[in-house]
Amino acid sequence: MPPVLPNSRQAMIQWFEPRITTWAATPTAIGLTAAQMTTLATMLNDAGNDQDAAFAARIASKSATLNYYNSSDNCATTAAT
């Protein structure tokens, strides 16, 4: 039987998100206890928040790098004239 979960972290989070509420209502239907379901829901929430933070950090890093390139290029251009 092929694995059910997607291979990428982002796809896995997206796969869990629409299912978690239904599973939380009847955790025993998927073989989990209520406590395990609570833990899984917390983990999913943390993973989603951490994913958002990672994406924001990447965007900030790209922006900072562009600013750095532009300011250093401006120095070089000004010095060359």
C-alpha cells in the first residue's frame, strides 16, 4: 500500500489542515485517542506557524540582499564617476 502522507512538508501541512477538524471530532475513527488528537492538532498548528515564519524570513532575506546589492552597487557607481 502506498504511503498516504505527501512527501513535502508544505504539502503534508496542506493535507492535514482540512482533515484535522473532522478527526478531532472522532479521533477513535482513525485510531487515535483524544489526547493524541490534541497533540497532533497542536503540532499541526505549530508546523503551520513555523512554515509561515520560515517563508517570511526568506522574503525578508531576499529583500535585505537586494538592498545590500543596490547600496553596494551605488557605492561602486559613485566611486567610478
